[in-house]
Amino acid sequence: MNFYQFSAKKMNTQEVSMKEYSGKVVLVVNTASKCGLTPQFKDLEILYQEYKDRGFEILGFPCNQFAKQDSGSNDEIHQFCQLNYGVTFNMFEKIDVNGENAHPLYKYLKEQSKSILGKEIKWNFTKFLIDDNGNVIKRYAPTVSPLKIKSDIEELLKK
């Protein structure tokens, strides 16, 4: 199994194979619109704008599993992200990241990169960095600012 064997639905309900991101460095993030960490959308967009032309993608996956902090519809979430943070990176339909209904992509990501606290996602804005070959390189805690991982992204983009 690798990252490219999975697919997910974008906000517009289009099914997208992760193979579309082959050869790119990818940051996968579970997001929420009503969380203390929601302002990370701003820094994620800064990262995306800085590196997108060099083969970098961000994939946002809204999740309502943590204190019900993303209870809106997919349309409401999408509008919120665009209006409040100018998000232009790819946002996917709301999913579960933990439990029996966890999206298969997240089951895979968690298996590939256990955190100090175990496999489960502990909160919104957990980040996974994937190299241009589809390997999970690193998992970042929710409180790690997206801008603090710039050097890791740059290192992978140099390859």
C-alpha cells in the first residue's frame, strides 16, 4: 500500500485519485472551521502560495470528530474557508479520521506514522507530510504551525 492507492471526494463531489499528486510533495491536514487552531488556514494558504509552483500540494479534510468543531455542510465549510482565509488549496468532503468509519486514507496515514501518543488523531490540524514518491515522511502535532515545517517542505522539494 502507498498514498497513491487511495482516493477521496473533493468538495464538489468529484472523486480524486491520490495518483494525481504523484511526483509532488503533499501536506494532508484534517481541518475544522470552529477550532482555536482554525487560523492555521491562513498559514497553510501562505505555504501553498509559496510552494505550489514548485510541486507542492495541500489537501484539507474537514472533520467534525473533535468537539463538533466542523458541523456545517461541505458547502458551508468550503465557503467559510474561502471567505475567511482565501483558501485556494484542495479541500475535500468532510470525513472521519478516527474510529470504524475513518476514511481509508487516514487509516493508512496513521499506520505509517504513529505519534508519541499512539496512532489515533488527537485533534484538528494534525498534519502529514508526504514525499514525491508517496511516502509518509513525518507527522506533525496539531499545535505545530504550518510555517514551522517550511524547512522540511523545502528539503523534499530539493530532491
